[in-house]
Amino acid sequence: MAPPAVPDIAVDEEADFGYFVPPLDAPENYLIEAPTTVNDLDDLGNLMVEAGGPGGADSDMPPVLTYWGQFLDHELTARTDRETAISSVQNAHPPVASSTVESTLRNARSPRFDLDSVYGGSPVGPGITADVATVISGLRHPTLRNKMRVGTSVDPAPLPDGLDQHRDLPRYVQVQPAVRNAALRVAQASLSPSEFTKFSDTLPQRALIGDMRNDENLVVAQFHLSVLRFHNKAIDFLESHDTGWIPDFASAQTLTRLHYQWLAVEGYLKGVCDPAVVDRVAQDRASHFYKFRAEFDSRRQNTRLGNALPLEFSVAAYRFGHSMVRGAYDFNKNFGPEAGVAPRATLDQLFQFTGGGGALDSSKRLPKIWVIDWTRFVGALTPPRVARKIDTALAPPLNEMIKEGNDETDPQLKALFKSLARRNLRRGYNLRLPTGQALHQHLRQIGAVQSAPIADVSTIFNAKPALRDFLKNSQSKLHERTPLWFYILAEAENGGGNRLGEVGSFLVASTFIGVLLADPDSALSRDFHPDQSPLRMNDNTPIDSIAKWMRFATVME
């Protein structure tokens, strides 16, 4: 455990990453190691965006799944996608030795669905000072100590619904001086003078939350708010109903975690994965995930920290959600077909109306017109109120990410860091992930999946001749030695794009379910069902869907 990395509040808890496919001296299992491979990956990344077109293909999945998945990811991993001495997309060749990756690449988040991004973790451990504890305590309501602090949206109006205006994340502009000063002292101890000046100048609009990545995109920020509000409504419910539960912080936290974890499986996993694969992994108690951990521990006895996650999951499979991102959204009545302000909210705007996006600089709080209307994200599945398909096409804004690469003076480097596809493909090569075919074959050999590998992935793309011909003719033979992230997307596209394929479903489901079963207090370990909860909707039904979660939290009508 370590102090939080500024500007986060949740304490860092180091854990391991390892390979699900045991590292082998078998070059055919990996991308060809050559500078030309990096060039081919860049060309492939560019084709993925160009193939997407302005609209992309619509799925039958609600758009909440895109950003719910991002929130869940921030529960499992942190600080794994940065330029470091271990991994670099700028200098992707040569790949890092697998032994170096497994012994030195660390996960800075506890791989548990314990909502440490919301609650901040335990302020106990080496280097956890009184200032760190003070900032973590600032997550709680200043007077109603059983509740979590939330923020208040401000004019210009209107709100998208008839609910209250407490619809923003808590921000430093609203907290007591003791918390702000503690945050400044923690930051000053770890930042350079210029970095600290920038941090101090932007502190008022920064969100007071465990993981600042949850305030980088407005939809994720509003999802985070739903968790805070769910906790607080749990307190209200326990106070007003005779349930036998004490209406205190611990009760609300326990119930919030249990409902959240149950929905992560029944709502999220079964929404993006093949439900049959999810059920199979659950019935098998994620045995292959635990075999992976046992094999990793035996390989790295002298360097392991524990709680390993598969690199194939973190660096490839779980990045499938990038393909679901739309370039613009029917966001609310202000930014929707009613055109109160504009007919859509662009993806760029969803990044701008956050603590670090620049659009909150004047008010330091979220304007009411930018509060999300969740009915458009969890309700009727009519375009454009759906996610894009899980496929090999990315929305064009992901090739020009507004928050990335802005400090680069070299135009080529700036373009690289702004391109999500090129970064993902280079990262997988640099960290020496196995090819999609090699992983698929390994999973079939151990009985984890039943389908056969896609020997020539180019055959999937007859409707995309430019992509097909590029793969087939690439110097790196990407059609038969396919980058794992692209392979996962291609597998899903081959199945229609409305769910992950069998390999992608297995990697995601086994990691989620394995992590939940490793926690004896999780909803899965306890065999929790919302029927068992004291919390109920107004009609006395259980909170057993993401729509009911939002309504219970009173962030959706």
C-alpha cells in the first residue's frame, strides 16, 4: 500500500500482472519482432478509424454499458497505460521481455470490486499521513457523516428532469479549508513546482473522488455520482423503514457494494458477453482464472505481490469497449432531438465538461443543462440511444483525443498519442502479448473455450476489402498472427457485434468472476440476490436492474 498518486484520493495498492498464456520460447505465438511490425500496426490503427465512418454500426446494447464498463475498469486497474521505463508506445520496438513485464509491471489498484474509487480505501499503511486521511475523510458529508458528499449543479438551467439539483460530483470549491489545504500539502510533496502551480490553480473544479479518471468523461462522472447517491438513499431508506438494519455508514456501504457487484455480473457482464459463457465460468467457479494465478505465482515466487490479473485481459480484451463509443450522444432534452441547445452532445464536449476539461473553469461546478438523462442511456434501444457495435471500427474522435498528446511538440508524436487504436496496438506489441490465434488455441487446449481459432482473420472482412487486403498482404502477416485486441474485436464482429465472442467473453467473464470469488464478502461469494436486500423500490420490488439502480438513487425518473 502506498499514498495515492496525485490527484487521486484512493490509496495505491500494488498487485501483479501476468500472462494467461505461459510465456514460451515460441516465436510463432507472438507478433513478428521487427520495426516493420510497428509500422503495420500504425497502418492497421488508421484503417480501424477510417473504416468506422461518421456514424458507425448501431448495436442492440444500451449506451450505459460503454461507460459502466469504464467505471468497472477503474475498480480493477490503475496506472498501467502510461509511458514508463517498462512499457512505451513511443518506443514500442523491441518488445519488453516477458520476464521483465511480469516482475516489474505493477497494478496500482486493488483488483477487487470494492468501490475504493468511491470510498477511498483504508487510510492506513506506510506513508499514509494525516493529510491523506483528512482528504479521504472529505469524501464523506461534512455534517451527515453516514452519507457521502455530493455536488450541486448550477445555472444555466434547465435540468433534464423534475429531480433535485444535487447532480454533480463533489468538488474542492465546496469543501472546508482543512480538506483543501491537506490536498495541497499532499500534492506539493510529490509534484514539481510547475506541476504544483497548475494543480493548485485548477483545484477548485477538481472532483473530490477516489479516482480522478472517473471525472475525465461526463458520463462516467455521472455514473460515479449514481453510486454516491445510491449510498445516501440507502441511509434514507433504512432510517424510514423497519428493516432491522442500523442506518449507518457501514450498512449503506455494504448494501451499495452488494447491489453494485450483483449488477456487475447480471447486468453488465451478461450485457456485453455471451451469457452462456458467463454462466459456464460462474458454474466452474472461474477455475481457469485460479489456475492462471497459481501458475503465475509459481513462475514469480521471488517477485510476486499477489492478486495477479491477466495481461491479455487488461491490455487487450477489456479494451473492447473503445469500439462501443459513439462520436455524439442523445444526452438530454438540451442536447438531443428536442434541440434545447444542440441536437447532440459530442464526445469532445463530454470530456470538456469535467474537472480537467476546461469548461468548468468559471462556475467550478457542472451546469444543469449538462446533467445526464439516464433514460436515454438505459431505456428504449432505438438509435442513436444505443452503443456502437463491438467491432473493428472506432469512432473518428478516438483518433483525435482532445486530452492526449497536447504537450508534444513533434507533430508525429502528437498524432500517435491522440490515436487510441495505434496506442492500443503498440502497447500490446510492446508488452509481448500473444497473438489472438495463439491465445485462442491455448484456451481451447485447456478446455476453456470450444470454438476453433480464426486461422486467417482477413476472411472476416470481405465487406471491407481495404482492411482485408491490408491484413493479407502485411509484412507482419497480421492476418494469421493477429494482434490480440484486434482479434477480440474481429471475433465479436464476426458474430454480429452485439456481444463479445467466445474468447473475449471468457477473458472478461473469468477475470470479473474470479476477482469477485476471491473476495469472501462479495455478492458472488455470498450468493447474494437483490431479493435478500432490505432495500426496495417504491412498488416494493427488488433493485435488480441498472434502471432500478438509477431510479433508487434518484438520478433518473
